[in-house]
Amino acid sequence: MTHVIGTTLLEISDHIESLASETGEYSLVCARYGDRPVPAAGLRFESRPVARAAARAAEQYRDTLRRYDPGVPYYDVIVRQEFADDGSAAETAGDAPGPDGPDEPSSDPHDVRRFSAAEASEWSLSDPAVGGGEGTRDRNAPDEPSGRDNDRGRDRVEFCHEAAAALFEALSAGGHADAESAVMDAYFDLAERVSDPNDLCLCLLEAMAAALHRRLTPDEQASVLAAAAAGLPPVSAGDPVAGAFERLAGAGVVGGYSRTADSTAESATVLVSDCALTARDGRFPTLPLVLELYRGTEPGHRHDAIRIASVDGGWRVSFSAGSDDEPVGIASASIRS
């Protein structure tokens, strides 16, 4: 079934990308929290009907992900339109003109909530975009964490599922069905022993790291992670190492990090504290680190050797590039003392 899941994700993602337009003014967001739903994050659409079709496909994509992990977050996906001017006028989804004319409200649950360019520039993804309706989980409910802890947990879950979806697509496109099956077998084994959903989503990435290490050659691992990185939303250019760890820290995968003074573009060392990833059997799952690193690095300049050492209070992660040998530590790295 896992190969079918990977293939289905790839087909849905391709369909959504085929609907996108660089000149479009419509995009998709979660109505309550403002998150951009994978796999439509960063895409724009030419018209409201096209964006609605993309929203339905995005929900189908996430439903497919939920077949292997019920913890994939539910989003109320709506269409957002940004005005070209800086006016502050905005219409709620319920007030937006319907498909039959300006006086007919739309019954489509993916209808548009409009924002001005000024609003969009000040919008924080950690703040609700619009109020949730009945049946929507209250992020400040008394039986759940609230505030920053709640946001951090939600960010971590979404980060893990974004990465997992991109990796499943890459495995499927690369014809690595055995690795897909191995990932699922390992994940289900971990799921029986881990009850917390925040921890379980990390277990999925850890299972992927172990499966890729065992099933694929180092060159194949690098190819899969490169393809997965290309399938994720683009990130800003700049220092790829700093950018990678900033995103990992923002998602709660690492608690803190510092780069040593002797680091260069070709060789960098980062000290990491409060890492949420778990080392097993003498190996550390470097896959999330490398995936984020590849997102911000051009193919010809990527680090091909990642080494891990245990230090007081955390880990020392060393990156180097330009080796003529095969890649090292791409999905999983042996822990050095």
C-alpha cells in the first residue's frame, strides 16, 4: 500500500502544480491559523474557481497522508485574495461574492477571504487568520497546551508531515518501493510504543532515516533528499547552514544552536542543544537536517559529509563539501565520541 500512497501523493501534487499560475492573485491558507497547506504552499492561482479546485485537491492530499498517520493536522482550507493596492477593505468568506453574482453568497467551503497587501505584509502565521466555525478545535482549550507551546507543537507536527510527504513522493518517483515499505513497517512498530502525537511525528522521520540508511546507497540517499528538497516550498537565499537550523529551531526540532567561529561555506560545525530527534543503535537521524540544508543549497554546492558527535548538553554537527568519496551521513550518521 505504501507505494500506492507515494504514487497518489505525487499525482495529486502534480495536479495542484498544474493549476498554479505565477501571475495569480489567489492562494490557499488555513482559515483558523493562517498556515499554508502542503502541497499548495507558495503556489498562486489565476481565478477563484481554479483555487477552489486546488483546495479540494489539497484536502485530498492530506486525507491520503492521514491513511498512514491519523495525526496529520486537519485544516479548514480557504482561498485568499490579496489586493494589489494597500487599501484596508476586506471581505469575510461569508460575505464574498458567490459564483452566481455579487448578491449571491457562495456555499463553497473553500470560498475566498480577501486581504489587502498591507494586511498580508503584517500577517503572522502563528495568529489566526479568521475565526473558526463550529467543530474547530480551540487551540486554547483547557485540556491542551496553549500559547507558544501549542504553536510549537503544531509547527513541529506540520514540519514533520511536510518533510514526510516530500520524501514519500521522492521515494515513489525514484522507484524505491522497498524503502517505502520499510519506512512504514518501522513507523508502525514505533507507533505502538509512542502515544504522544508530537513525538510520533518525529518517529516517522526517524523511521525514514533508518530505512533510507539500510535500503539505499549513499548516492541514492542524496538523490532522494535532493528530490524531496526540490518538492518543498522554496526558501530565501543566503547562508544555507544558518537558514536550515533557523527553520529547525522554529519548528521545535532543535532547541538552540550555535555555529563555531572557524566555520566556512565548505566546512561548518554547529553545536545543537535540546534536539527533539532521538539517536538509536549508535546512529543519529540526520535526515531532517540534511533535507533543510538541501533546500537552501544549489546542487553543485551541497555538503556531502555530515558527522555527528555527542557533547555535553547536545550534539556537534559537522558539515563538509567537495569530497571525492561517496556521501556520508546523509540520512543517518554514526555517533562519534
